Amino acid sequence: MEDDAPVIYGLEFQARALTAQTAETDAIRFLVGTQSLRYDNQIHVIDFDDENNIINKNVLLHHAGEIWQIGASPADRNVLATCYNKISDSKVMTCAAVWRIPKELQGGNHESPDDTSSNAQSLELLCHLDSTAHGNMACVTWEPLGDGKKLLSLADNYLLIWDLQESSTKSVLSSSATLEGKGQLRFTSGKWSPHHNCTQVATANDTAIRGWDIRSMRQIYCIENAHGQLVRDLDFNPNKQYYLASCGDDCKVKFWDTRNIHEPVKTLEEHSHWVWSVRYNHSHDQLVLTGSSDSRVILSNMVSISSEPFGHLVDDEDLSDQEDNPQEEKTKEPLQDSIIGTYEEHEDSVYAVEWSSADPWLFASLSYDGRLVINRVPRALKYNILL
Amino acid sequence: MATVEEEESAKKKKSHGILKLYYGMTEEGKAAERHLEPTDVDGVHFNPELYLTKLRKESSLSQLMDVEADMVRQIRSLDSEMQTLVYENYNKFISATDTIRKMKNDFKKMEDEMDGLASNMAVITEFSARISSTLQVSHQQITKLSGVHTLLRKLQFLFELPARLKKCIELGAYGQAVSYHSKARSVLHQYQHMPSFHGIQTDCQAIMAGLADTLRQRFRDPASSPQELSECVEMLLNLEEPAHLLCDEFLAHGRGRLASHLSDLQESGDILEFVDRGCGGFISDACLLAASYQSLFSKEPGNSAQMAEAKLTVFLEELSTGYFELVEKRLHQEKSLGDNSLLVRALDRFHRRLQAPSKLVPGCGFNRRGTEIVVRAAQERLAQYLQSLKEFFQGCLTDVRQALAAPRLPGKETSGLGDLLAGLSASVLNQIKTVLAAVHLFTAKDVAFSNKAYFKGEFCSQGVREGLIVAFITSVCQTARQFCEIPGEKGTSTPPSLLLLLSRLCLDYETSTISYILTLTDEQFLGQDRSPVTPVSSLCSLARSTAQTLLNQFVKYQGLVVSQMLRKSVETRDWVTTIEPRNVRAVMKRVVEDITGVDVQVGLLYEEGARKAHSSDSSKRTFSVYSSSRLQGRYAQSYTPSAPMDTNLLSNIQKLFSERIDIFSSVQFNKVSILTGIIKISLKTFLECVRLRTFGRYGLQQIQVDCHYLQLYLWRFVSDENLVHCLLDEVVGSAAHRCLDPAPMEQSVIEVICERG
């Protein structure tokens, strides 16, 4: 591979929703949901051909409304969930639904880009997550590592757990919790922890981060004033069970140990505007990706608080599928936290960043003007981590 | 007849002449000249023939007669004269002859006597020799006898000694007793094998032991004066008491007194009094003790003197440690910073008074330890001053905060911040100067310890410059920074104007105050120390970065306040079903008011700053036209799904040519830049909030009106109007995008509404 140059793909609509196709581990595939009030919204299935540096896309129509958030099923790569706006009688409602990618597109048989506009297929609706009683859906998340049967959704001040039944065609509200408190509380974001047998979720509302145990549906911790302003996004460290990253409108990215909620383990202040999205790399959790409305994407190397502070010391926690050379790493000095790169390909606010599920060295970022940029971790760093 | 007379007279004259000659009379020459005259009767070369011839020739008969008569008369008188003279001399001669004859007789008699004497003497000599030979034996006996006599006297003295000693002791003349005893001691010791002497010796020893006991008692009596003590010791020494025990006892006695001094010291008034008492009591007594001790025990060099010296050193070491501890403890208590001169004087006195004992007992290191204490005290003082400076600064800040929090009279507001800043910096500077002056006392010429190496070098550079001034400036910056860090989260309690004020303060520090203070310090404390010191530039850059941080925080904070208002206003409204806009929303007016307020506030402290030249009128108009035309273009465009890149082409191209706007970026130290920062933050928030909402037709129109209003009033605050322009343009653009029924309002209507508002 001779280039580390970013690959740029432009959507015709504005877009906020981006996810990697979680269940897909071979192809580098991202799903992007568009936002348009006046035209049919689309989901772009974007395949990146790593060898040839080419993007292939498939467009699926999402008639229900503009997409605010998208989540791919961890079990079935053809199933996804979206949060979307529905407008009826000049009222705007945010709903959530589970969809299936139509058969013709499955298996990665891509049509040529020219045909997509004419032959655009629609997503098949599997089921609605009916939340009319609870309010506007802010977020929908699949149970990680699960069988694709459990979903978490946040609606206003409700935390809802859904069970999908009858091959995902029916959704049943299995349990729920309510956030009580003064004023109008509203969840902004939530994340399902991959640790503890997937029994914990974390949610964000206003400036607070809360942890919940979904067996009892009780709050287990609450980080008040986690950020100076609104908390925009959360992510769990995939390899360290108590570590959590958050970002918000105070331009900061904070790393928390949920056992000590009084102060963050680490704070990054590199962005010059609100940080909308933070993502740990699935394999190498020292790599943290953030996207901000200052139109920048920043890749940081948070070695000191990663599961591999001295390289690959923590072997038992190392879920990496890469070939590791732990013996060599042990002799190395502790590495310094650093900013690996600031990516400035975007010209509008970046609302979503995502690592590829197939290639841990590849990530995508999406800005509001519909520009999707695919970047790679710099080769030098990659080798530094691997060797 | 005449001839005889003449001869006589000539003879006379001749003898006269001889006499005269003998006496070396000088007139002799003259007379001789005169006498050369052959006609002069009295002359030496008188020639009677010539005289007569001349007389006959020259004189008449009568005259001749007269001369003749005269001549006769003269001859007669001379004759008689001569006769008397002869008689006289004859008599004398006769008497002399008699005398000589008498002497002759006398000598003859004397010779006889002398002969007699010689014979007598010979007899005497003979006798004497005979006597001395006879007396030889008895003389030896007499010598012996007199030796016996002395011995006996000594013995008598010895026998009487006990009684005498007793008497002496009774009378209290211990010295006498000791001297008696010391005289007798060796003899007694020598003859102790003889029973009688032995008895005496034991008696004496008993008595002297008693005496020694008495002396020792007196020695131990704490009430006895040093004078008495030294007497006692002298006596005891003479009594051959072991020196080291005496040393110990002497010192033990001294210890009691010195210790009592020390315990006295514990309660005392101010530091000067304390040091005075310490010097007067402890140190001078210690000196006295050391001096008398040395005169007693280490008079002649030798082992014992060394031993004694060592003992003294240990003793003083121990006691002085206690003293120094006390002093240090006392110095610790010296916290009040009011009058440093008192402390310095006390330290000076303390230090000076240590010179005497340190000279007396060089082994003890008084000087070194004293200096160490002084140095420590000075260092502690510096630390206290630093602390007090910090506290003063905090106090000032509290005052400022109170002043800021206090409700202001409307008229006074304009000058408030500037006055506060001036007051703050002036009072801090004053305080620094006061402290410098106080600290400067340590290096005053008349203070003895000021010429120690420490005070010349390290104290100036490391202590005062680094430890006090630099540390204070650093702490000011830190304190200021803390205001940024603590309230970074919600619930900030720092008033933004304080941030602004502090930032200006730090900036002033950077531009002038720091270098001024350091120059002042360097001038006052010309250290000879060449150790590296913090350069002015690094302090300045610290101050500058602090000022920058503070200002950024201020901008962030104010931006946040405005953002919060905008966000609330966007989030809480239902934009789909809103009614047709008739007015600019109140919140926009609030925003403009707030920003104007900030502008006034910032204007008090910061200069205007440069802005890009624009004609205000034209820019205003440009915006309205431009934005509306762009709006038209944007949503009139049809989205063709097949052409991915076309849709946002217009806006993308526009963005390509405009610079990227960093929202929370550093601002410059001027009003325009500060306000630009605040406005940027606010408008970006506005934009992001708008993007999260969905708008109806009137919602969009309301946004249009609001943005126009903002444009009308905000352009004047920023450096580059284009910026406000772009951001507002984007807000309207985004709103249009998020609009279900995008039908923009007529530009003229918007203007009318805005002007009415």
C-alpha cells in the first residue's frame, strides 16, 4: 500500500449517522444514514476496497424519515436499527425501528454506482420500537457481543430494553427505567458496556453520565458534571472493563474509571469546538478517535490509560487478533500519550466517527455536509504498536 | 744717678715686658712701637744720649731745670717704691723658708710612725692568722648549729601545723591554710615513715580533708559567686584534688547557673529583649565561665590542659545546643512581619555576641552555628514574607471580588474596572517594595553578618530574587490560573470581570512590572553569587501565557453565557408550528445587550485593536443581499440523487475560499479580538442548535429576522465583519435546510422588522 492518503466519498444529503457493519469482519463496510426533510432518506452501504483504494456503495432507501442515528446488529450483518424523525401534521416525532437489508444486496454483491439511483432498493422493516408512550427516541444501541436479540433505546427520560422475537419481527419491551429529577430530563446518548456479561449500560443526560445495571434497572453510578456542558457521546474501553470515554460541548474528551467517579483519569482538550463523537479502537484501546464540530477528527494515542501501557503487558486482556510479540514489548519504556494526527479533510462539523470492524487500522468520519472520509492509522504507529 | 734710675726703670720695664710677654698681652706691640721711640724715658730703646741731646737742643734752661727737677722727683719715688717692694718679697721668702724647714721636720717624724705601723700590722696579721686557725673548728659547729636551728624551726612549724591549720580554718583564712599545708606537704610526705611525722601528716590530712570538704561544699553551693568559685578551685587544685574532677564539678556548677539562665529565657518579651537577655545572661556567663575555667585549668600547656579544654568544649557544646534550640524556637515564633528591623537587630546582636565565646573556645563552633541560625532565620523570614505576599495578593483579590460583586452605582460603573486594576497592581507593587525594604535590612552594612558569604551571595540571588520575588510572581500567575481551572466546569463562581482584570494584570506584568520589580531587586541586592537565576524573559512568558489563558477563559465564559441563552431559545421553541415573525425575538436583544455590556467592560481594560477596514454600511447591505440570494439558490436547487457532489457545491465552494474558523481559539490582547472570540462562540452554538431542529416556514423566517438583527448589531464588535457574516449566513442556510417548507421572507420585510425592533 503506497498511500496513507484519505479516501473521500460525498453523499448528496446532509448526514449525521454513521456506523460500521459490526457483524462483518471481512469487508470494510460502513453504513451512513442521511438527513433530508424533503427527499427520501437513504442508507449508504459503503464498501471500501482496501487493496485498490476504491469505494463501492449501495444505496437503500429509508422512507420513514431522516436518520439521526444508526446501529448495526452485532449478530446479523444485514440487520440494523435506526432512529429517525417522522413528521406528521407538522409534528416532529423521533422513532426507532429495526430494518433488514434486502436480499439482493446481501453477500456483498455490489451493483455498479451508476445504477443505484434508479434501482435504489428499500430497506425491509422488521419491527418498530414503539415508544409513543415514552417520547422521542434519542438513541438506539444493540447489545454488544450478543445474538442480536436485545436493543437498548433512550427516549426522553426513559431507558428501554427491547427483546426481539420471532426472528426480529416483533419487539417486546422487556424492561425500562426512568430518570427522575428536576426539570425536563432527557437522555442524549447511551452505550452498552461489553463487559460484565453485558449487564451494564451508560447513559448521558445534560452534563451527567450514569451507569445502569439492566438486570435490576437501577442506577449504579452517576458522574455529575462530567463535562462542563452537554455530554455528547460515550464509549467503553473494549479491553478495560471500568474505563469509559466521554466527550461534550466543553471541547473536552474525558476518560473515566467508573470506580472513581470524582475526577477523570485523563482529559484531552484538543478540539476547538464541541466534541460530538468518541470511539475506542476495538483492538488497540490506546487509539481513540474523536470528531468535533470544529470540522476536525483527532486520533489520539492514550497509551498510559490503555490496557497495554507498556506495549503488550496485559496479555490475558488482549483480545487482539493480531500477532503479538509480547516478549519484545516488555523491554520498552512506558510510552507517552500523544496526538497522532489531526485530520482536516472535513469542511463542516463532524458528527460521527467510527472504526472499521474488519480492519482495526481504518476509520471513517462523517461530516454534516455529507462527506465521508476514510483514513488509516499512520503506518509508523501501526508497526510501533504491533512490533 | 740718672743712669741708674734709667737702668732701674729699664729693668723694671724689661721685667714688665717679660711679664707682659708671658701673659701675651697684645698691647705689647703698640707699647713696643712707642717704646721704640729712643727719646721716651719709659721706652725700651731709650737712649739717654739722644734724650739729653734732644733736651739740650730743644729746651731752654728753665725747661731743663724743670725737667731735671721732675726727673729727680721721679727717681726718688721710684726708689722708694723699689725699696718697699724688696722688703715685701724678702719677708715672703723668709716665711717660705720657714715653712719648708718645718715640713722637713714633720716628714721625718711621720716616717718613724710609719715604720711603727708596719711592724704593728705584721704583728696583727700574725695574731689574726693564729686566731682564725684556732676558731676554725668552732665556726663549723656554729654553722651546723644554725642549720639545726632552722630545722628545728621547721619542725616546730610542722608540729604546730595542725593547730595552725585549725586556727586558720577557724578564722576562715583558707588560703593561708592551704599555703601552709602545701609548704609542709612534701616534707611530711617524705618523712611519713617516721611515726611522729606520720601522726602529723594524718592530722594535717584530716584537717585538710575537712578543709577540702568545706571548700567543695562552698564550691557546690550554687549561691557562691564565680570569684569565690575560682578561689575555691585554686585552693583545691593546690590541695592536689584531681583536676578532671574539679573540671567536672566546676562545669557542673556552671551548668546549674547557665541552665537557670536558659530556663529564664523561656519566657520573655519581644525578640530583641529575648536576645538581649540571652546575650547578657547566658552568653556572658558562659564567657565568664569559660574564661575563669581556662585561667584555672589550662594555664600551662599539657595533657591536663588539653583534657580540660576538651571538657569545656563538650560542656559548652551541650549547653549552647540548648541555647541555640531556644533561640531557634523563639525565632520560629517571630511571625509578625511588621518590623523586620527588630528581628535583624536581634539577629545582629545575637551574632555579634557569639564572637566572644567563639574566640574563647574555638572548638565549639559558636560562630558557625550562630551563622547557621541567622541564615536559617533569614530563610524562614523570606518564606514568611513570601507567604505574606501571597496572602496579601489573595486579600487584594478578595477585595476586588467584593468590589465587583457589590452593586454598582450606574454612574460609577465606567471607571470601576480600570480603577480596581490600578489599585490592585499599585498595592501589590507597594507591598513588594515594602517587603524588599524589610528584607534589605539583612544586607545592611552595619549588620555584622551581612558580609558573610551567604548574605552576600546566595541570600541575594537564591533567597530574595528567586525565593521571594520570582516565587511570588509565579504564584501570582498560578493563583490567576487557578481561576481558570477550578471553575472550568459548571457552577463557576469566578466573576468573568475578575478573569478579565487578572488577565490585564498579568499582561501588565509581562510588559513592564516584572522587569521593573526584578531590576529593583537586582539593584538592591547586588549578589556576588553567580548561580543561575530565572531570566526575566521566562517570567514574562509565564505571565503572558497566564494572561492568555485567563483571557481565553474569559472569552469562553462570556461566550458560554451568550451561547446558553441562544441554545435555550432554540431548543425550547417549537419551530414547526411557530407563527409568522413580527418582531425580533427578545433573546436576540438580550444577546446584543450582553455583548455590548462585555464590550464596555473589556474597553475599560484593553485597547481597541485592529480590525479589517470595511465600510460599515456597505457590508451590512452586502450581507442582506448576499444571504438572501444564497438562500434562494440553496433551496431552490433540486437534489438529484445521482449527482452526489453537486448538491452542496455552492456552499462547498464558498467554504473553500473562506478560512477555517477556529471557534475556541486563543484571542489577542485587544478588545476587538476578545469580542470576536465571544461572538464566534455564540454564533457557532446558534448554528449547531439550529441544525438539531426542524423548522416550519415561519420558523425559518424568524431565524432570518433574528440573524439579520444580529448582523445589524454585531458587526461593529468584530475584527472581520465577514466572519459574523459567514456564521450567520450558515445559520440561515442550515435553518433553510432543516425547513419543511422553505419560503424565505422578503429582505425588505426583514429590514423593516429589524428596524422597528
